[in-house]
Amino acid sequence: MLSPAHPLRGGIAAFTERLALELQNQGHEVTIYSFSLQYPSFLFPGTTQFSNDPAPAGLKIRTCVNSVNPFNWIKIGLELRRLRPDLIVPRYWLPFMGPCLGSILRLAKGNGHTKVVAIADNVLPHEKRPGDHLFTRWFVNACNAFVVMSQSVLDDLRIFTPKPPTGKPAAIIPHPIYDNYGEQSPREQAIQHLGLPSALHYLLFFGFIRDYKGLDLLLEAMADERIKAMDLKLIVAGEYYGNREKYEAQIKQLGIEKQLVMKTDYIPNGEVRHYFGAADLVVQPYRTATQSGISQMAYHFEKPMVVTDVGGLAEIVPHGKAGYVVPVDAKAIADAIVDFFENERATVFSAGVAEGKKKFTWEKMAEGLLQLAG
């Protein structure tokens, strides 16, 4: 596997480690080639790229890939060519990685044996930059097949490679449940752990704060007079990836400071279960999306969701069963929140989430990869 992993942090690293465990459980020998340099510091919007969490047990992780050093790409590519793995699974989420990954894969495949099946979180990014198409084409042309996790990503992939027989095969396999964050913390225990009043209800916005995730829409929804009248607070749990001042100014302008619990440092893996344990409803007010690991965390912790109708989110959250799918609009988000609490939907929707989570398994992801590899 050619992908971020510990000590790098974030959802892609967590996904990679969990999938590696599943492949090992199915009898395969797995080595993760992770990054010694993932992003130059000036390109990274957070405080640190590294986690203080302990390394995952039972995994072989090599921290050796430098994303900006072509001599490193040659070294790693030739090493993989000599090792002759049956399958390389690179992770593609950003065109910036295209030159590095595409070059390594071309060299590795020179042994005439190794197949490459990529997992593409995004083919084209949420935030467009010069070179996106050029770098992505270099990567796509180095692969044999693809796993994507939503129809919108498959549509983007087909810009670069048509369907077989003239193009490359791809399969949509939904993002599996994130079950590597521990068991759910019971509500009272979670609220006590976080130091929150137990008499209130809680919404949760979880994950890195980036403009495409639409936190501004959710903040606007919190200023709705119906929501202001409720015993309800929004927990914002995740690190700012730029534009902190913009959000802080909006919060002040809306006068909603007392309705918010701001936990805007990085949330360690061991703390995740407490935030979801405290939440009644998880809100993902995204302006654009492909798929989201946050939805799969909510499924694992059996929490109903509000998601906007962008990318593949509506494919993951059936409206009226596991939560709400709403337009990208603050009033629509507020309407869903009000309906959830006024009409006491928690029990029915939680049951819908518990039933729906059965579809999203790591076994299906691993099996799909191996089928594409032939």
C-alpha cells in the first residue's frame, strides 16, 4: 500500500491502516509505504502533520516516500520493482501527489508482474489549482484499475480514462465504517468527560475546518430563531485549516457564541468516541463533497445525520431513514434540525443508521480491490 499512515494523522491514514489489517486478516502479506515528507510545511494549513497516538499494532509501516524529491521516487520505484509485489494499492486524494505516485508506479510496474489498483478519494480536488489535470493524468495512466467511493468521483475519473474496453476498469465500493476509534462512549459518560451540561442536546460538526465543508452554513442555521429557543448547542470539533478569523467574525456577528462549544484543536483518536457519544445529531453542511469519512464515523457510533445533497453524501445517508439530505442552504439545514428534535426522530433514525451500517464493510473493500487486480 502506497499511502499516508502513522505517524501521519487524518482520515486517509486511519483508512489505510484499517484496510491493511483487513487484508492481513484475509491472509495477505501487507507493507505500507508511507511518507517521510507528505507536504512541504508551506503547503500544509494545519498545525502539524503528525499524530501523538501510538502506532497501530501488527502493521508493517515504512516511512520512506518523499513527495517532492524525484531521486526518492526513483529509489522507491526501483525498490518496488525488485520486490515484485503482486499488487500495489496507492491512495490518490490530491493532484499534488500525482507526479510522485505516478513516477513510482511506472518504475515499479517495469517488472512485468505488479498490478496497480488505486483507491481514489478524489480525482479532481475540492479546491482547484493549476496543474490539477496534468498531474492527475500522469497518475491515472500509471494505474491498472481504480476503486472509487462515490458516483461523482467515478464521473471525474472518466474524464481521464473511458470505460472498458478502451479505458480502465473501476468499481464503486462505499467507504467502509470507521470502526477503529473504539466503542461508543455512553452519553452521560461522554458529556461528563467533555465537561458539558447534561441537560442540553448537542449537534456535532466534526473534522478539519475547511471552507468547502460549509461550517458557515451551519453557523447561520444556529442563528435561526427556532433553534435559539431550543436547549441545544453545537460542538465544533476539529482543527482550523485556514480562515479562523472569518469564522470567528461570523460567530460574533450572528451573536451565537453561547450556543457553541468550540474544540478547535486536533482531536486525538482516543477522544473521537466521546464527541460522537455526546452528540444527538451529526451535521455535515458541505458545499462540495465526494464522500466523507465523517459519515462512516457516524454510522459506527450509530448517530443520525444531516448531510447536504452534494457528491456522494446522498448515496450514503438515505433521507428519512438514517437522517436528512437537504439542499446547500442554511434554512434547509435549520429545518432538518428543528424537525429532528421537535418530532423526536432520534430512536427511529438511530435504528435506521444501525441497519444501514451493515452495508459498509472492510471485507467488501478488500474483496473489490482483489477482484480488480485479477
